[in-house]
Amino acid sequence: CFNNRLTEIDLSANSALEMVDCSGNQLSGLDISANAQLMHLLAYNNRLTTLDISQNPLLSRIWAFGNPLSETETEIIVSNLRSAAGVDLWLTEESLL
């Protein structure tokens, strides 16, 4: 669903997804709670203000830069990671975490 000007997407029926690339859209929300097998999430350049990854223990790549995520929200995302070691995490355009 990359670069399609989507304002919403429902991934709940796709519980076996391992990768999602919904970058370059106009998403203000993204519910990935039903996608426990998700390993790679590319959601950069949207309108996301929150990103709940608490139900996604296998994530090893999260690219969410270009969204209006607050510093607090960024800290919540990092704290929800089971282990930051080996995770490709890019939340802001200024820095690659």
C-alpha cells in the first residue's frame, strides 16, 4: 500500500503478515495489534501521532520517520520493544536510533 494517499487501512484480518509497507500515505492511525507475526513495519511519511507496537514482539525493523510523533510517543515505542538490540529503528528524520 506504499504511496497511495490512503487515509485508513484495516490490517486486522491479516494476522500472518510479516511485513507492512504503508509509507507515503496520509494515515493518521495504524492498528497493528492483530499482526503478532509482524517483523518489518515501514510507516514513514504519514500523519501518525501514535504507534502502538505492544502486541508485536517480533518487530526487528520499524521505520516511522516523517510522522508527527512526539518525543514522549517515541519513548513509548522504544520502551515497548522487547529488546532494542538488533532492531532497525528509525523514528525521526534527524537521527537513526
